[in-house]
Amino acid sequence: MHSYPQPAEALVETMTRAAQVEPSRAVAFQGAPGANSHRAALEFAPDGLPLPCFSFEDALDAVKEGRADRAIIPIENSQHGRVADIHFLLPESGLSIVAEHFLAITHDLMALPGARGPFAVAWSHPQALGQSRHFLRQRGIVPMSYADTAGAAAFVREQGDPAAAAIAPRLAAELYGLDVVEQRVEDAADNTTRFVVLARAPLSAAERGAGPAMTTMVFEVRNVPAALYKALGGLATNGVNMTKLESYQKGASFAATMFYADIVGAPGEPSVDLALEELAFHCKDLRLLGCYPQARPRG
């Protein structure tokens, strides 16, 4: 399925037309209007024009094709881990990470006007369902996966089933005329998602400013014993803090492992330059995906 539920279509068309008039203000996001990515776009760029896209690839294509100036993509959640496979998507896109944004996540259970349950099913994005799994289990509600949270809310409105609910941000209930039955159904009060902002050109050192920076990269170490240990040694000896490291397979041979990493600092800083030089020596491939201002202190 590559379409929105009918209640969302008019909003998507209106927002798309506005972005077409001023693409330099457009911020692409994945999902229907009212999704957490929509909220993130509004928070990050209050003067921007949020542009809904059906998939992550569509949001990146909007930037590559000039229909949007930037895209905002969720990459990890404090409760449920990785969101978007940005390590696959971003290297292929040719875009650069130019900012990060942290969004506090709150989910509400919403249903048709007047419906109060009991509910047989709750529709939402798998991430939101995972973040609310204890709530759903306690009430015997079956989780049902949908492409995004707000799309699930629009779907519930479209279907008209009083036994079906959606888990989505409050904004979705307001946009699609649903009643909020229970508030804050997420299992953790500190539920937070980290987003990255992507643009066609990387930030220059002057654009990054003098504050703390983050650098995101992907790399493939040489296929020799202790290669990862040796590759990361340069970070330790130069005092560079690594805040994220994930591995993933390259191709179907299971012989080549790629790593996705975030470090504190940026090229141009002596310690980072030395660490990256040593890392590159032990790697078959090393690509920087972006250097950008730090939105939240690490460590």
C-alpha cells in the first residue's frame, strides 16, 4: 500500500501544495499529518512548511529532487531502539546530516467519537506499539501494525469501527476528529526519539558554529583479527567519545560487516583528525555522513 487513508488525503494535498510554492521552506517527513515526525518538523522549524511523505525514501527523494530543503528522519528511540535504517538509506541518498533533534514522545489511545471500549485492536506504527506494549497487554488489546501513527488514526476514522482504536500523538486526534480515550499510554515517562535532519549540502565549519559538534559515519573494517579493536583504538587514545556504534551486514555473504557510529567532535579538531586518520588506516571504507551541532550534551 502506497497511499493515505481518505481522512488524511485532503491534508496531505494541502500541505504538498504549500510546499510546492515555497520548497526552500519545506521540511519533508515520513508519515501522515499528525505523526510524531510531523511534530518534530514543527518543533525543529517552526517557520517551515512540513511536507508529508509516505516512506523514508520518499522524504529523502523530496530533498534530492529539490521539492524540500530538508528532511527530518527518526533514527532511534530510547525505549525501542533503531527506527529508520539510516545507515542503509543515507549513504545511497547522497544527502548529509546537518542537525539533530530530540522529541519527547507521548502517545494517546484514540477512537471514534463516543467510543469508550472495550477495544479489540489498536492500530499504530510498530515502534509506538512496542513503546506501549505493557499498556496493551494489561487491557487485552491486540496490537495491529500500520505504516505510521497518524495514518493509523486516519485509518480508524475511515473504517468507522467502534471496537478499533489507534495509538498516536494528540495532534492526530485533533486533525481526524477522534476522541482521546486514554492519555500517555507509553510505558516510560522519559520516552524520547532522536531525529536527524538531512540536506543536499553538508554544513561548513562556520555554519556549525563554535559549540560542541557531532559526527556520524559508516565504516567497514579490514577482514583481519581484532580489526575493530584496532580501528577504535584511535578514538580511545585521542580521547574522542563514541556515543553510538551499531553493526549491520553488507550484502548476503555475511562476510563483510559495516558499522554505523556517532562521535562527539568534528573534523578540524586535532583529536578528531588524529582519531579518524587511525580509523581510516584500519578500514576498507570510511564515509562521513555529516558533522552538525550537538542538540543535547553527551556524557
